[in-house]
Amino acid sequence: MTIYKGANFFQQNDFPFHIHRYTIQKGEHIPSHTHDFVELVFVLEGSAIHEMTGHTYKLSAGDVFVLEPQVYHSYTCSQEQEVTVYNVLFDASFLQREMEVLQQMPSFVNFFYLVPFLRKSQSFVPFHPLQPSQKLQIQSHLQTIYDEYRQRREGYQLVIKTRWIECLVWLSRFHHENRKSMQSSAVSDKEWMDSIIHFVETHYYQPLTLQQLSQLCGMSISSFTAKFKETTGLSLLDYKHMVQIRHAAQLLRTSNSKVLDIALEVGFNDVSFFNRMFRKHIGQTPKEYRRREQPTTND
């Protein structure tokens, strides 16, 4: 199967972003493929069948969805009309600084991280059908980004970044506002817990609070706490520390980075606290662990 590489689309290493408007012809089939970048797809007009993670969905104008790397998908256009889509391709590092701010918004985390993970649930619709006014707003933003990307006038990168951040914020809001009318309400508590665990596993280095994560699931803090512990056997904080220490241990085994730098990299701002947590989970201090795993390494 085809794997598309970002290097073939991103024209500048320091600006890993690409947008194009593509028309799928009547009856055309685009075979299954994946990519090593993040892709957001917005259906401008027409209708097509989208196959993803073993399930098929009918897409219509105003639908939008996010595809993380390594997800295979394909399209089959209807026989009645062609389909035009905006494809926005970007590397995860494109908005690295801005993502830290965006990830403080529960609606953004839900739209950008949890929904793609939940698509493996057959009870969940993995795309977002926008209302007419919402569709027009996103379409206007994407058209501006598309024009700036093609024309490359002075300051175009700043305009693109600004408009793209606005798109992500608006899409997050729209997803939150439309959530009640979507099938996401059919997602079980276990599926929500699995998605939260996945989020903690991939964002262990960031501050995560009970209030933030319980809000993502639409649960009270007490209900979330009970369900999370029932699923993992640990509190949220203990589970997060376990994941952080696991990654720290891997870095101690495979790198020559200083203990302080490793502590910071996995999300501990206090090296003394990091040492205590490491001993609690591993039974040794970080330096003792490294000497055992890398006998020839001097920390």
C-alpha cells in the first residue's frame, strides 16, 4: 500500500505545511494509503464513500475529519457527481508552541486527539458534519489559506499560521456545539476511558488535571476518578507518573542525556521529586538504574 511522505509535499523544512484543493472524479476510486503527517480533510462539495480502519462512511459537503499518521484510508466517489475537498497536510511540529496553548482547551483536545482515537468504535461517527453557517466560516478560512499558499506574498506564512490556528479553534468549538446531535453520545464509558488512557500515554510530559480530563468525557470529577481507577487500577496521577517514569527509564537506557534533562523531558520540573518517583516505581535512583543498564556510561 502507498505511504505518502511529508518531504514530498512540504517545500520548506522550517514550514511543514501544505494545502491543496482536489477533485475526485465521478466513480473514481483512490486506493488505500497512509502518510507520515497529520491530515485534515474538509469536503467542499459532492459525496463519496470513505473507508477507514475497516469501516465505511458516506461523506457529504461540510464534513471534516482529522487523520493522524499511519492510518490507512481510501475514497470512492459517487457515480452522480464529483467531490471536491481541501486537504491540509502538516507535521506535528508545525504549531509546536501554539499546540501547548490549544491543548488547554478541552474542546480542542476532544476534536483533535480523542475523536480520531475513538473512530475504531463502530458506535462512533469519525467525522464532523458542520452546520451551513459553520461550513461557510471554515470554507472562508481555508480559501484564504489556499490563496496565500499559492501566491506566497510577503508575510504569507504568518497569515497561514494565524488562519490555521483560527480554523482549529473554530472547529473545536463547532464540534463541542454539535456534539449532542452526533453519535458520540453512544460511546461507552470504557471507550472514553480507553481514549483518555491513550491521551495520557501520548501527552505524559504535559500538565494534566482531573478537571480537564473529566470535562472531556462529560463526567463529574468523582465519576471520572472512579471509572479511571476501575479501568487502570491506579489514580490518574499515579498512572501519569508510571508512564513518565517508563519513558524516563527508556531514555536512561538509550541516551547519554543528563538526569536533569531527562526529568524535564518527561514532564518533571523538580529533579528531587523525579528521583523519588523513579525510586518508587523502579526501586533504584536514576543514576543507579543507568549504571546497571549502561555500565560504561558516566552520568
